[in-house]
Amino acid sequence: MSIPGKATAATSLLQELIDQAKPGETVLISAGAYQGPVRVTKPIKLLGQGTVEITSTGKEPALVIQTDHTTVRGIRIVDKRINEPDASVIVKGSYNVLEQLVIETMGTGMQLIKADHNILKEIAVIGGVDEPDEGQEEIGHDHSQHKLLVPKSTGPKPQKGNGINLDQSHYNQLTSNRIGNMFDGVYLENSNFNTIEQNFVEKSRYGYHFMGTADTKLLGNTGSANVTGAMLMETTRATVKENRFVKQRENPNSQGILLFDVTQSQIENNLIEGNRVGLFMEQSSENLFKGNQLEKNFIGMQLKEAAHNEVTANQFISNVIQGQAQASKENLLEGNYWDTMQGIDLDGDQHSDIPYEMNPFFLALTGAVPPYQLFFQAPGFVFLEGLFTSGTGTAIRDPRPLMAPAKTVLVATDGILPAEQTEEQPEERTWVMSISACLLALTSLGIYMGVRQK
């Protein structure tokens, strides 16, 4: 079943043919512009042929899916409504497939409400509100207030909405979507067992925002030039793996990944580069942070009131400040690579026998007086930092830091050496150990001779 494509096609024509279609049938929409709203209440396929555009200018969403097992493909949605509470596209069913859509919106792009097992694929959501939001600046560093902040919907000034919003929706798959200039790119609230994979979000507040979720997977995504790349709050058993969070740095409160009240989650093999803060973990426990590369951030990692987390096999490279911690003593921090470390490996196990220590002095002082950031690494600050650490027990430390990035010290399996390793390694270890022994001997001799002269 198909309808003719005419720029002046009436809403009733498109909606009439949808209503006439029997369950399981396909409605082909010819190229043209159509006026919404459009409502689908039975399992059909709604396929655009060529350039199909549905526009909404009234009070209702452009497209509402209120059924199960429906497919919608190849349609552009243009929503000109301002500050309306409903999204441009609403899904209130399960086992639906929405793909290859373009949504231009002045509010929220797509919302799933109590909708499970849906597939959202290759959808572009483009925000039309150019004015920057002030939300992040309102809350500052008090991350507990993030859950109280929602897109404003009153007054004549247009306010941004979320790109894709899941509310009490479970087991959905969001794949290869692209979102820009929104409030939050992908927002999940009270929604569990969802998979967010290979999406791209830019120029929004939070790229990926999980609120009160469980068993969510964030895999292979990119967050770029947002206020925060990924924000997880009141979340448990999340998997955040092989993502790229880059260039979150324009806002004073920007982070690559922000964890607040997160438990039993895995943050692994992510690239966290060029952010103001790479990882910020607050009031979170029993999480695994492993195999990540934190590079060229102002602060690589900040821990605040975080306990019983494991931080291992990560690479901290070219960060201005590698890491800081406040009230975060009971974490396992071991076996990471710090490019600013000056270590020595006497036993050839690829780990330094000298620990790498991180100090909370600079964070505490600049938190109280932000302009003191100008004195970073000044001689006086370095001296005070040493005094502050001595005897306080507040610094956290890596007792066995890696001598080289993790990828160069991989353990061989099945008798095969990794490409980075060579057969000459035992000789190299012997050479290093010999030099170290000579240095220790010379130092001891110098001390002994000095005592004899007295």
C-alpha cells in the first residue's frame, strides 16, 4: 500500500491510509512534505520513499507509536513546537524498530515511555535551540543536585530537550545514532538492561546520562565537546567499555566521565582525552576502573568520598595533574602507568619498586580559592604540598605502578610473546639490575667515606 507524494498532502490522507492498513502490511510514503501529527496503533511497516518530511506545528508530537512490532524507516521529522512537554517522536510500545530517521526539534527528539525491547538505529537528532543552557553553572560541583535539574519548559524563551529519552523502558538497543546541540544527548531514567552502542553525541550538557539505572551497557560510543561526556548517577552494575570521551573542557565543571553514587560497575578500556577532568568519582563504591587511557586532561582522575573501588592497569599520560583524592582512602589503586613517575624496577617484574603518590593539597586549596590555580607547580606550592602530605595520611598511592604503558607489558599466553616484547628482555632486566646495584653500592660507599672523614 502506498500514498502519492505531494508537498500539499493533507494529514488526513497519510493518517487515513495508516488507519486502513491491516496488521503486518507495509505503507510506502512517497517523497513529499506531510503535516503531522501521525499516530500508529497497529503493527505495520511505515517506510519513506525518497525524501519524506512530516512537520508538526500544533500541540501534538509529529509521530506517536502506540503499538508493538512496528517498523518506521526513512522519514524526516521537523518539529517546530516550542517548550512542549512531549517529544517530537513518542514510543509507547515494545519490539518496534525505528531507523534511518532525522529529527529536527526545538525540544526533546524521541521519548520511550514504558517501552521495552525496541531498536533505535541510525537516527540523527538535531537540536534547533542555539542559546546555551545555564543548568550546569547553576549546580557547580554539587553533583547531588543534578537529579533536580531538568529542562525548563516555561516562558517564551526556547529551552533544549533531550535527544533520546528513556523513561521506565528496558532491554532497548540504541545503535549508531548521532545527536547534537541538545540538553542531554541520551538520557535514561529508571530504565534497566539497555544497550547504548556506537552512538555519537556532541555539544550537549551530558552526552550520556544514566539516572537510577541498572545493568546498562555503554559500548563504543563517542562524547565530544559536551559539558560532561557520560554522567552516571544512582546507577548499579553498569558497563562502560571502549568509549571515547574527548574535549569536554569548555565549562569549568566539565568531566569526561562523572560517577556519582555508582556501585558495582565496570569502566574499562575507554579513551578519556582532552577533558578538564578525565574521571570524577564521588560517593561511589565497588567499581572497577581498568585499562583506560587518560590523556591530556587538566586533571586525570579525581576521587571524592569514594571507597572500595579498584583502579588498575590504566594509563595516565600528559595530564597536567595526574590524580587527586579527598576522603577516599579505602580504594585499591595498583598497577597503573603514570608518565610522570620516576621509578626503578629491581626485580624485573615490570612494576616500580618505588610507589607513585598523589596528593590532595592542590585540589583542596584551589577548591577553597579557585584563583590559586594560577600558581600550579610554583616552587612555593610544591614546598607546601610536601609539608601538607607529611604525616597526614591523606594522600592515596599506587604501590606497584607500571614501568611502561600496559600494552607493552602484556603477559604472553600460549607461549606466544606480544609484538611489543622481544627475546632480549631477560638481558635488559639483568642490565638494569646491575646498574641499580652499582648505584646503590656507590651511594653506600659515599656515605661510609663521609662518616670516616668526620
